[in-house]
Amino acid sequence: MKKSKRMIRRQILSRMYDFLQDQYAIFYPRETFLSGELSIHDLDALLAFKSDSQLEELRNALDRLEDGSYGICISCKAHISQKMLDRDPVQRICSECEQKFFHVPASYHFVQHVIG
């Protein structure tokens, strides 16, 4: 069963809150942050002074959720499995492309061992 847009947004916001809670928990309790009461503009204002690549990835995931490209592989345009997205909501590449691009053949390790 595919998750609803609301559930995915809540999952992304939960990860984002984990990064921001030290600074903003006093102003925004977790449930307020996750409920959707904060607009995208409010989130952008909170993130304006934070320079963190993980927060940026989470913010980009929210944009993809809004424009309909969330969960679509940037390489082959196939759907990314819900299991992968649950594990990492900022995932932008499907498991097949991930293996194709990031899998190092066993023969490479052997050659490195012999040469190195």
C-alpha cells in the first residue's frame, strides 16, 4: 500500500525536526511542526540560517513531493520502492540504478589488493 502525500510529508518533517529541535523546540512543539501548520515559507525562514546538506536534502524532498516527482528515480524514471523511501525519505535513485552506479565489482577489489 502506497503512503499518502500527507504521511510522507510528516515523515520528512519529522526528520527535519530532529535536526532543528535544539533551536526551535521552544517555539514549535514537535506535533505543531509535523501537523502541517507551518507553511513552506515558514520552513524556508527557519532554514535560512542553517547551512546543512541533510536539511537541504529534506527541503528538496518536500519540493519533489509537491511537484509530483517524489519517489521517481532521477536516472531511469522508475518508481523508488516504498521500503527504500521509508528508510531514507530523500532517496532520489532506485535500487537498480543504485547498484549500477555504486556497485564496485569484486574483480576491482582483487586488482586493488594485488596492485596496492
